[in-house]
Amino acid sequence: MPRVPSDGEDVSSIRVSLARSGGTRRPCVRLPDDDALDGRVESGACDALGVGAGDVIRVVIDREERHARVAADSNGRLLRGAYDNRRLAREAGEGTNRLVEWLDANGREPGDSVVLDVVVPGELYGLRIPGERTLYDANRGPRSSLADIARDLDG
């Protein structure tokens, strides 16, 4: 499995904002609309994030791969949490929210920004603090048919 640096030519880095969504006091990551990426791309080239509401994606936080469901509200797409597996990402209210833990540990709150790295569009993304550098294991997830079978087994 190839390792790629966050500042490598194959990774697109996008500045994203933290916000609150709904009645929760927890911060979430606001994903820009694809037509609003201009001016947010810090490195690489990115025309679209490759995700839509309801998608479950892999997100690397502090070198640990987590799973997040892309949600949407009246302001667009967002990530409300990152969890240890796909099932927890799909089922609200279960498991430890690793995204909130990471934001708390780094003193980040709504109004601040983080960097979203697009490692494998539509599949694998990374979150990091601006100015920090990391390495990603750029492996692709299972083929769609295998992922569907696993999803069915998960419930």
C-alpha cells in the first residue's frame, strides 16, 4: 500500500471551516460545495470532493483511519463525527466520536479551520491542523460489490 505525504502532488488540500449544526454544541466540519472550492484549495488540484449526503467515507485523523457519514443541512454538506467503524458511522448516537475528541484535544472550535486532504477521491480523506504534515496509507477500499456485502452483514 503506497504511502503519500499530505503535501505530495497526489493529495489535494482544502481549507475547511468548523461550525455547529442543529441543536448540538459539538463542532462539525463544514464541507464546501464543489462550486465553492476556488480559493480554498491550498495545494494540489481539486474540482470536486467526490462525496454526497449519506456517503460513508474513510477519514484519517492523527494517523488513525476512522469512518464518517457525510450529512447535509440547509447550509450544505458536513461531517458531524468520525467513528471506529462503518456501522457506528451510520448509526447516530453509538460509539465514541473521534472527530470531536480530536478537535477538543487540539483546541479547535466553531469558526476555526482545519485542512481536509483528498487522498483517494470518494473514498479516503484526511483531517489535520493547518501547518502540520502527515503521511497517509493510500489504499482503496473494497470494490463496491464487496462493500455492499459487508454493509449488509453489518446490518
